[in-house]
Amino acid sequence: MYYFIIFFFINFVCLSQIQSEILLHDEKVEIIKGKVVSSKHLKIFIGSYEDRIETFSIPFTSKNQPKIISASIQNVTENKYTKLKKKDFTETNYIDGSTFMSDQKQINIKLPTNGFPYIFEVNYTTEVSDYILISHWSPVYYYKMPVKQASLEVILPHDFNVQIDYDKILNYELTKSQSQITHHWSISNIEPVKPEAFSPPLDEMIPLVRVIPGKFHYGIDGSAKDWSKFGSWLYNLNEDLERLTPSEKLKVDELTKGLNSPEDIIRALYYHLQDNTRYINVSFGIGGLKPYPAEYVCQNQFGDCKALTIYMKALLKYKGINSFYTPIYGGEKPEKVDPNVVTSQFNHVILTVPLDRDTLWLENTSSFLPMGYSGSFTQGRKALLVDEHKSRLIDIPDIKTNEVLTEAHYQLELDGSNKAEVLFENIFRGKEFENLSYFQKERRSSFDRYLLDKLPFLNSELISKEIKTDRSLPYIGVTGKIRANSIARSLGNEIMVAIPPIPLPPIEGLNKRTTSVRIDYPIAVNNSFELIIDPKYNLQAEVSNEVKSKFGSYSVNTEVNSDRLKVEVKLRLNKAEVPLAEYKEFFDFYEALKLAQSKTLIALSKQK
């Protein structure tokens, strides 16, 4: 991942009950002798064992190791005060699931698992000399824990130019002296953040303050005056990294021999990247921001998103093809980039390759995605195209409905029992294509389990399968046979067959919803069921239903042909952003869709 912010961590702590709370979360930030000096004071009430925090952690790097001023535990009922000492603190590498080699570490303070309730209090400071942000602060410390009182104070020299962005829910005060300007934000009684179905990312749902220096130094001098200047800093930071080793140049010459079109050359080099490198996050010092050079990847055959992107850029540059380093926020639920806030709002990097009639966006960390595929991780959002003097925000195109469409055909014979062998033929696109392709390439042992989970029959058993793929195409085909249970239910002389619904997450009721609805990309499914009916049964009634809205559509239709009943089910859920004030309209559509899915019961009666 592309860590491009001064440490800003909201902690995920599983709390079975909301009894604990942040009593106090205060931070003071000053510019002292060119350094950003931060002092943090936290008081956390821990109410019960179920509500506990096992370890309090302070992340840091070798350049900003924190100094703990004081830490203590106060038992509330016994009024017993225990001062924590240096021996109570341990230092470990910070493991985020993606970092292979890193100087990112954390100080851990193990908290008591008895003696509840108690108050944990800690004061610590950090100093940073290289920075692109002065403060990136939220009063929320744990997503699921309420906050009683929080404040941020930023003290700056009078002539220090900054850009400030903050949520208006925060109380703000500005005071000036002869030599300093003090910005102060405060808030009381913040309730926990609760994720909801189709809700925005959690970090968009909490108050935030960003204080950005107009000029900064991180590796080299930079400016946040506008996106062009900010991108120029990135461009200069990456200067002279696009060097290939002599042996790599020979490989490239051999790979591209006889290829003339830019598309063919890009494809050959992209496949070379996919087949001969692997993604591993590497972060040391400024390496957390600055990519490792292309030579590093040539020699080691691995790198993080920055290094692999620089490597791919170097391969193309060697063949005379221009491309652009492009930071982006990667993720299925992306945080929106605010064009008015000039700082890094990104966690990933891709490569933009303009062609005569098209533009390619290359994802360089995947060993299995097709060239130029913009899937759920990068589609439909803003990114920063880094050009020497013309850097700018660009829009990555939305993934279209036909690009996420899952198509499935199921054939099964109904003989009066509740079991059947089902022949299936599926084409997966979009997120399911991405996941199945990943499992096929990286975790084969999980492929079958994931596949069965995506088929609509409960309690099914895979008998056989055949996978059809082409690395240049954005879909994966799977055909095979399963043994399915609970297909039908006998009621006297009748068989009741329920067409499996298309799974959708439950949503909150009208009076319980607290956030807007955001569907980041469309959902599209076409399911076809071919039921071979035993001659001794007759179809009692055909099924037909349809729901339409600006949010999407659902339809089910049946067709009888001799001894076969064909049921066609189609679902579309459009990309959408629905304000909370309009939630009722979306809720009504969603409920109608669920109701329509529940009315797909087919009755067969035995002939007399």
C-alpha cells in the first residue's frame, strides 16, 4: 500500500458492549525549530472485561519515536492509582498485513484484564522533521467507542502559511498574539460510528481536521499551493528512479522483438511484470513515500505498489512509451478525494498510459488481472496524474454494468425429492471475477469453497468443475456439476420449488438509518434456471414479476416448453449516492425488490 500520510490510525477494537469511552482526547501541535512537535493526552474509561482494550499501541518510525511522559491505571471503585514504568512498554514491528520489510514500529502498553472499571491515562510526545502534513486529526480514537471530550490545538508562527480543512461540526476558535496564531478545535459527546449497508467509508463519517503547510520538506522541498505544484514535488522525488539493469534491457529487447504497435509492446511487458515479480510492501525511512528504483525490482523481483509502478514505467520508457505515475485511493469502498484540499489523499499507485485512441490504467501489483483492467479497487474515482509541470487530478472511469454482469445457467431435474444434481455454467465478471482469479492464481485451495458460496443453492457439494480463462479477458467461466439439497418440498400431491434468491445485504429500517447510501459500482446478475419436470407432474402456475426504479430493477419470468420450465431472473442495482433525506425512496425500492424475490415459488402437482 501507499502510505502517504503522517500516522493517522483509527483503531478497530471489537467491543461487545459500549460501556467504555474516551473521557479525554487532547492533542497539541507546535512548530518548534522547523519540527512538528505533537503532545497527546488520552484518558480512557474501561468498564468491563467484555469491553476491554487488551493493548494500547503507539505507531511510529525511526524518525519520530515517541517519548512517553506518563502512563497510569486508576481503579475507579478502589481509587487505586498505579503508575506504569518503562518495563511495562514493549516495542515491536508494526504489522499491517501488507508490510514485508519496514521500519514502522509501535510501542505497546498491555492493559489489565481485571480490576474493572479503571481509567487508563497516557501522555506522550512525538517530533517530526520531514513532513507533508502538520496535523491529520480526528477526535475519534476507536471507531466503536464514544468520546466524551476531545480537542486539538495547533500553534503556528505568525508568518507560517497553511491550508486548513475541518468539519464544521467541530467548535473552532482562532487567537492571535504578536508572534503566534493558535487554532483550537473541540467537540463533546461523540457517539460511536456504526457501519451500515451501502454506507460511505467510516473515515468519511467522523470529524476530521487537516492542517497542511503551504511549503514543506519531505526528502526534498515541496509545495501544496495547487495540485500542479504538489505533483511536481512527487515528480522530483521520483527523479532518476527509472533505470533498468543491463540484463533487464536485454530481456526487454528479446520480449519485444518483432512487435511494432504500442499496445503489443505494452502487453508483452505487462505480462513480463506479472509473471516475474510479486507484490511485497517495503518501507524504510523515506521509502514509505519514495519508490525504490526500477533496478531494485530488476534485482529482487519484488516491490510495493510504488516500486512496481516505477519498474513498469521504466520498462515502457526504455521502449519509448510515455506513462505517468498516478497515486490513487485503492479500495472497494474508496474515500472521496477533495479537490480543494491539496495533500495526499491516496494509499496506492497505478500507471497511466495514454495511447492514440485510448488510455490504459495499469494495476502493477496483480499477477492475474488483465492489462488495463480498472476493477472494484480503482474504478470510478479521482487520482493524481504526476507530470513534471502539469500534474492534475483525473477521473478514472466507472466500471459499467456489462463489465460486472454475472451470468449463470442452471439445469436440474425435479423428480419429487428435495435433492438434485445441478449442471451449472457461469460467467463471473467484476468483483467475483477478481476474487475467483485471485484464488485460482494465489490460493487454489480456497477456490472451490468460494465458488460454492457464490452459487445460489444451499448445502451443495461440488462434484466436478472446469475453469475457462484468458488472461486478456475480464471474466472467468466455470462449468460443472453440484449435488444440491433443499431444492424442493413435497406437500401431499404437490412439489413446491423456490427459485433461489440473489443474495443482497439487509438494510436498516426507515427510523434506524443514520448515513447516506453509497453504491460504488453497479451490481448485475442474470440467472437462468432450466427445470426438467417429471412427466407425472403438471405446472400449476407460472411466475412473473417486475420491479423498476431509478435505483435499479428486478424481473422474473417463466417459460414452459414440453417437459422443461425455464425461469429467467435478472437483477440490476445501479451505482448511486442517496442522501439520507431521500432514503425512503431507496428503502421502498429495496423492500419491493426483496418482496419480488420472495414470490418465486413454483408449484407442481402430480397428475391423477
